[in-house]
Amino acid sequence: MNLANAIRQDDMTQVREHLGTMKNPAQRDADGFTPLMLASALGKTGIVHLLLDAGADVHAVDARMGTTALHKAAQAGSVDAVRVLLDNGAFIDQQSAGLGNTALMDATVHRHERVVRFLLDRGARTTPMNYAGETALDLARAGRLEAIAGLIETRIACDQARIRGQSLMAAVKRDDLADVRRLVAAGHAVDERSPRSGGPDEDCTPLGMAARMGHAGIVRALLELGADAARVNGPMKATAAHEAAYFGHADVLRVLASPLHEGAAVVDIDARGQYNGMTALHDAVWHGHLDAARALVRAGARLDLRSHAGLRPRELAELHGYDEVARMIAIAEAGSQQDRAIPAAMRSA
């Protein structure tokens, strides 16, 4: 019995035996499916566990439609398989290459109300559109799936209510320092997050929003009130320093790079973005923000880190023709090299 047949028959013993001798648990069948996709499509949750434990790639896509194991589990209506895949790192909102469908859309089209409910509870966005320009709600309404449409509508209403109820975020946006202090003192969570509901402000903390908008006084106050400067913001998972650098807010960067008390750095200014590998300095350079780049260099930002495209900050400046920014960084690089050439004993003398 081959592995595919063992999966179809839910024969855990045979699956274990195959996995014990296979070098590649992601080997595809004639349809371009990995064993994990097949097990997920059949709702064989126990085998999904076995395959993931053996190193199966939860992010692999099939060769025909570009769907993942999560799409297959959603189409099958298996809440348990969906849960296991999400718990093992599957991207809940990943869109298929062929149709642009998310797992939420597939669960909707295949009329699996329990899976729709579960995905919504786990934070699936309602805003993505497939390549036909349809959201999950559009698909539910087109199919006259009233119960599923109701679930999605309820989630949208809850997200909107959460946004309206985030008084601290509203105070940050209007640069109301006194109200920020009052609200935190009254018990509002200093690190509250906006919902993952689509749009530029989603999944953002008050500190991230203040840094993005250039409200340096509020950034300082939030840090003093205990805001976590390491928390990331939005789909790009940007730090507060990335947010400030991207929009050129040098005054905010100086606050973020200044210790609140001796020996304690507020933020890791060299943190690299998960999407493109860029540091805050890269972001400042990318958009030609000389003052922001200078603030980061003076704060000790590393000049040698490379983005996923292999570029250091100076090289990025040269690529985009930001001559003044490139010269500033080159001078800083020369100074760093000179410092390294001087023995430590002489530097401390």
C-alpha cells in the first residue's frame, strides 16, 4: 500500500511506516498534491498531525491551482484539520494563486458553516477579494447562504464596534496627550490593538500609530506609561521605529532611541522587517528622509545590515539617487572603520 492509499484509508500504522522510510514527506503525487494536502482534503486530522510532526511543509501550494493544505481542509469542512494547520503556522488569509480565494472564501463556497465560524473566531479577515472582486460576504450572499452571511456580517459589525470603542487609539490619532494619559490611568490597555479588519490602520498599537503619525510627545508618554516598544504593527509587522522612519519622523526616532533610564534601551532600532528584511534605517533611506536617517545613524544604527534584496542602507540610497543621504552614511561608515582601527586602550585613554 502506498502512502496516498494509506492516507485515504486512514491507516495510521501504514502512514507511520512510510514516514519512517521517506526522505521527503512533501513528495507530490500525480495531481501535484503533497501528502499533507491530501490528508487535509480528506479531513484526516490524525494523519495531518503525523505529517506535520514529520516535517511536512504547511505553506506548500499545489501545482495546479496554488492552494494550500488549509484551503483543502476548509473545502472539506474539517474544523479539526483547519485548527491543526493554523496551530502549525498556516497563513489564515493566504489567497490561492488560481482564484485568489482565502480559506474563508472556500469554506463559504463549500457551505461549511462551522469552518466559517471557526476561521472568523481565529481572526480571518473579511476584507480580501478574490480575482473576481468578491469578498467572502459577497460569495455568501450570491449563494443565498443566509446563516454564513450572518456570521460574516456579525464579525464586520464587531470589528467596527471595536474600532469605535478604542478611545485610546482615537486620542493618539488626534494628538491629545492629556486624554492619552487620562485613558491609560483609567485602565485602557496601553498596548491595545486595532482589529485585523483590513485597511492601513489594522493590527496597530497606539505606540505604532503615534510613531507613524509623528506624535513625538505621545510616543514618549506611552513609553513612560509602559508601552512595549518591541511590539510590531500591521501586516508588515513593523516596529514603531520602522513606522517613524518610513514617514520621516526624526523627532520620534530620537525619542525611541533614547533610554528612559540609564542602561535601558527603549527599542531595537536594528530590528529587521520580516517582509523585506529592512531595518528602520533602510526605511528612512528608501524614502529619502535625510533627517530621519541621520537621527538613526547618530543613535548607533548598524550600517552593515542587508535587506532581503542584499542591500545595505548606503547602497539603497545610491540605488535611488539620494546622494546626500548616501554621503552622510558613507562618512559614518568611514568613521566606524577608523574607530575599529584604533586599539581599544587608545580609544578609552
